[in-house]
Amino acid sequence: MLEVTKSGGPFRFSDENQDEVKAIIAKYPEGRQRSAVMPLLYLAQRQNEGWVSREAIEHIAELLSLPKIQVIEVATFYTMYNLKPIGRHHVQLCGTTPCWLRGSDEVMRACTDMGLEKGKSTEDGLFHLTEVECLGACCNAPMVQINDDFYEDLTYESTKAILEALKRGETPKPGPQKDRQFSAPEGGPTVLRDMMSADAAKE
């Protein structure tokens, strides 16, 4: 079993998150509240600067009336939970086939040129780099997830620009980093225009 790091102090959900905790638990019917364990772990991780401490696990176990070991089993099974402190900006780089074919090696090179190293946090505590499996944005490959934001259609240059902006304390605009509306073709949606042209030709 993976080791879960102690933070050295008690954990409680913040006043801001208390309402969200209640809302999450209320989604599940009576007797099924244990199903809230995963979203509560994720909420705890977000509050705790990107990682889940043993104290947070124990607090969630208490909230859900679960044995601590059951919450530990969930937290150690899923790779989305970080069990020790990591950098403030968690850069998750997709290296699966679609992203690799469209240049994820260049995205990785931009990360390493900025001092990031796979599986490690930078010395200044600003970044942590992880190579992950598919993040579900294959048509906008290559892409990374940084904390809760997705950055897509990346190049070496745009990846460096995003990391440099984060380093300056700025918040880069997420989504496609080229002229694309969400996941539409480059240059804009075409399907309805093509259909209208076809209908006009029939008239």
C-alpha cells in the first residue's frame, strides 16, 4: 500500500467548503453516503494545495462513518489523488498516442526546458510534472491539464508561454491555444454551412 503523508496538523473543511461538503453528501440516498468518498477526497485535495494528507483521510472517514482503511484504500488506488505535497501548479501532460502523434514530445521538451522534471516538483514549489494517460481531449491534441484547467492545441512555444505566465503569477486563458472554437475545426464550425450549401444546391 502506498504511504499517505501526515501534514502535522488537524484537517477540517474550510467554512467556504462546508456547504459543498453538505451538497456532495446530499446527492446520495440514505445508506449510500459512503459513495461521497471520492468527491470529498478531491475537494480536500483542492483545499489542501494539491494533495490529500492522512489527517484529511481520517476526517472524511469520520464524516462518512467509514473505517479509515476504506478511505485509504480509495485514496491509494486512484492516481488522481496525490498523497504527498506537490508543486502549486500540477502539470499533467498527456502522452497517449493521439497527443504523441501531434507533438506531445515538444510539449514535454518545453516543460523540461522550464526546469520541470517528470514525477517531481520544482525546487521553488511552483510546478509538479506528471505524464498521464488520456485526458479526453484527443481532437485538440496535444494538451495538458494544469490544476483544473485544460490547455489544448499546444506547441513548444505556447507551452513555454503558459508556464512563464504561471511563473509570473498570471492566469493564462485555458482551452485551445490556436484559432479554434472549443473542439470545432480550425477556422470555425463548417458542418451546418456545408449542409446549407447542399440544401441550396438542391433547390
